[in-house]
Amino acid sequence: MRKLLLHVCCGPCSTEVIERLAAGNELVLFFFNPNIFPKEEYERRLAEAERYASAKNIRFIRGDWAHDRWLGAIKGLEDEPEGGKRCAACFAFRQNQAALQAKKEGADAFTTTLTISPHKNAAAVNAAGENAGKSAGIIFVSGDFKKRDGFLKSCRAAKDAGMYRQDYCGCEFSARKRSKD
């Protein structure tokens, strides 16, 4: 059994990913999402992820909100379209922190729930994870969890668990775009 750190973006997205990874892995969940804004939204998503981890009896680590550091990481990319350079910088920022946390925890590898979303480019997420893993000296497990109806299954599981499900990625730039549409 390997120790696998799973970067969790939110409770709903973690449901199906945990189901797929639980066999053969000792999972440790890591919530590091300083992109989420406002702070109340961050706290709400954190609480849902933590509640689900507790129900599954899986160790849960809270990362810092670090929103100011995240804003620095995406500086100059605020007006990029959804799925563009801002998102790539965001993935890199969060996956670098996940890789460092995995190394600190003595994990054998790490991965992320981000690829379960149909709104996220799995190749971009995986590239960020692989680069972060190389920099930190730890294996990144690439995947595309939306395959085999992953997103649909996560939606059903979240609904069954009575989870709050957000309607935007979390950053204020995505929220602004959503409110204009």
C-alpha cells in the first residue's frame, strides 16, 4: 500500500476520486485552494471537504488560504479567459504546494481532484502536477478522473451526501465572468 496525498479542490469533486483511489492507497487529503474567493466561499468549501473526509475516516490537512500569495502568482493574468494562462498559473501554484506537502508527509506520490471537472483541462492540470513533482522530487500520478463518468458520479455522490456544490471554480475572476453571462 502506498501513501498518496490527494490535493482536494472541494468536497463534491473528492467523492468519486476517493472511491477510485481508496483501494491500495493510504490516502491523505490536502485542501490548498487560495484561489477561492471570497473567504466565506473558501470556508464553505473547506467545511464540506473536511466533513466528507471525516465521514470516510481519511486524514485531512488544511492548507493556508494564502490568497495574497495566489494573487501574486497570477498577477498580470487576471483578464485571461477561463481555461487560459491564469488557470495554468493557478494549477502550477496549487500543485507546487501539494508536491511540497506530499514530500513533507513522506508520501510516495501525489495527485489532484482537479481533473474530475469537465471545465478543467486535464493535460494542463497533469503538466502542472508533473512539473511540481519533478521540482519537489516526488511522483505525480497523472489522471483524468472525469473519464468513466467521473464527474456525473461525483455529482450524484455529492447530492446523496447533501453537499454544497459551487457553480464557479472559485476565483474572483471566474465569478465576475459568470455574473456577466
